[in-house]
Amino acid sequence: MLEQEIGVVTHYFDHPHVAVVRVAAGEIKLGDTLHFRGHTTEFAEPVDSMEMDHGPVERAGAGEEVAIRVVGRTRKHDKVFLVTPD
């Protein structure tokens, strides 16, 4: 599996487990697998729900902030990587 750094976590909300990601390069789409990595964070999962401005979206591009539902806990400044098959 290849990984490309795509953004950074700017906020995390414990209920309902949502990470706000600022997309720095490329784009995130529903169904993509993201790897969250930080000092105490290490997990990967597929994107099954994204929102911008309190409405659902299917993709987010560079320069945008998107709220993504996650199972694991993230922290501010965690790096976000897009996982792609070899």
C-alpha cells in the first residue's frame, strides 16, 4: 500500500467522533481509505461520511476543511494520509 500525505487534523469532536481535516493536497472522496498518524494516533479506515457547512459531501479538495466521521480518536495536528493500492 502506498500513502500520500493529504492533510492535517484541525479539530476533533469526541461525540459523535468527528475529525475536521484541512486538505492540503489532492482530494478526499467517499470510499477512500485514510491513515491518521500522530504522536499517540495510529489507525486507518475508509471514509463513509463527510460534511462541509453542516451538509453531506462526496469529495473535498485542497484548501477545504471537511468533517469526517471516524472510529478512532484523533488529535489536533495529526497527519492524514491517503492510502492507495500498489
